[in-house]
Amino acid sequence: MVKATDILDEQPILEVKDLQTSFFTEKFEVKAVDGVNFAVPKGKTLGIVGESGSGKSITSLSVLRLIQDPGKIKGGEILFKGENLLDKSEAQMRKIRGNEISMIFQEPMTSLNPVYTVGQQISEAYMIHQNMSKKEAMLRSTEMLELVGIPSPKQRVKQYPHELSGGMRQRVMIAMALACDPELLIADEPTTALDVTIQAQILELMKDLQDRLGMSIIMITHDLGVVAETCDYVAVMYMGKVVEYASVTDLFKNPKHPYTVGLLNSLPRHDVDLGDVELNVIKGSVPSPDNIPTGCRFAPRCPFASDICHEKLPHLEQSEEGNQIRCWIYTDEWDGDPEVNVNDQRST
């Protein structure tokens, strides 16, 4: 089986190998993350994309060991700077979270504590990880608010989350995540629910801070436009598995997996007048987690599916271009049309 590092030109700061995270009910096991492999190079951005329920956020929470009952990380390795985080004690993980690895959560209004000022919440990281006094920590918190572009930081540091706009709250979340200069930042839908102008500002801010601080980023998103603008590599997930892993240039220029092509076709076009033509959609719906298909998990929705697709799950294999793909079409075992070209389905 190919390694996640095989397509990288740089050494990874994070390498995830065969990660398995499940949630358990009285009746069945939900395999939210099922054998996921990827790597994040130093100073680069990896985008993880897919529909809701594909396992993107659970993957990011697994990296930080934030999975709670009834969830459980069942197996695999999470190598951060060569050390397996799954072997760390909870006390050791607390030193890593917020210090070496930080996370921007999806919804800033629910992630920020409403009864503490934003300054108090940012200061906590400095006091815990860098042993600063309350006064020193508050001063650094003010500096961080200025760094992330919040106007009048001396005033804002004393305000509560409900007194700030959505864009400002998101910037506060970024300030909290970057307080201790982490080497890896995980951003889970960092621009969700923000208007397009604020989205652009947040993404530009993150890119600027990455260039200045040299940190690596995992960008969790369903927005392929964000991926194209910010990422160096992309992992496409479907039902808990990576189905395609490539550089961002290769993915947009020559996608291989039918699911990736479907996602790209679903993007609205702004450069042509389509009149009354409806947007392309991926037909069907994601299968229920208690009724996972026997073969390829995308087979029930795939326009190219053949017998083997419904019978056997394909492995993640190396393509001729050096990228990784989980699809029978690109193997010697393919029993469908030998002349099939997935890219023929691309929207023009």
C-alpha cells in the first residue's frame, strides 16, 4: 500500500497512518474515520474536503485526541514530528494542544465562552503554556488581537463575545489558536457563516500568518473555492475514507475519482451564462452509516460503477502521475469499459 508521504516533496510535520475512529450505539458501530492516511508538509497547507458526514471534522478531532464517548480511536498512528500522539498520556496531550497544535473550531459563537472577555480567553493559553502572569498574558492578548487585524484591540480585549461581529469573533478564534505560535494549525470550516468579504479577509489573514510564522495548516472545508485559493495538497474524503489525494494543481487540472469530478461539477460557474440550466449534482445520497456498501462506498452513486465496484472495496493506489486514488478504474482488476475516461464527465 502506498504511503501518504509518497506524493510530497517536503518532509511532513504530521503523518496520519490507517486512522480508525468509530462511534458505538447499542445496535451498531459507525465507522466515522476508516483507515485514513495523509501527511502535512512543514509550512504547507493540506485541504480535507468532502460532503457533510464524510469524516472531515472527526479526523481533525482525532488528531488532537478530542474524541469523547461514545466515540473511540480504534487504531492507526498519528505521527507529529515523528512521535505517535496515540501513545501520549492525557497530561502530555494537554501540553501539546494549544501550544504545538492548535485548532480553529467551526462556530466561533459556540466555541467562545460567553461569560469571559475575549482577553481572558486568549490569556489562558499564555498562562498555561508559557507561565505568564495575568498582566503579561493580557498584554500579549492585546498584541494578538492587533496581529489578526482587529481594530482598537485595547478596547476589544475587554469585551465579551456577544459584543463582537461574526468576523471579529472568528479573528478572536484565530488569535487564540495562534497565541503560542503553534507549528500546526487545524482550521475546521474557518469561514462558515461569514459573508464573502469577511471570508476573503480571514483566508488572506491565515495565509499571511502562515508565511510570517512558517506554520503548517490543515484546512477542513466543503468549499472547493477555498481549497483552490489556500491549499497546496488536497485529500478528498467520502464516508470515512480518502478517495483521492493529490497536489491542488493536479486535483483541479486532472481529477481522477468520479466523486472528485462530481464535486468539481457541482461548483457554480461565474464565467459563463448558463441561463436556466440547473447546477450539476451528484445523484443519490450518502448511504446510512448502519448500511455501508460492501464494495466501493461511492458505487451506488457512481455513473461508472461495474460489478467489481459493488463487490470489493478498492485500495488507495498510486496513479501514473504520482497521486493517490481509490478507484477500480485505475487498476488491472477493472471489469468495466476499458476506454472509460472520468474526465469526460467534467463540466465545460
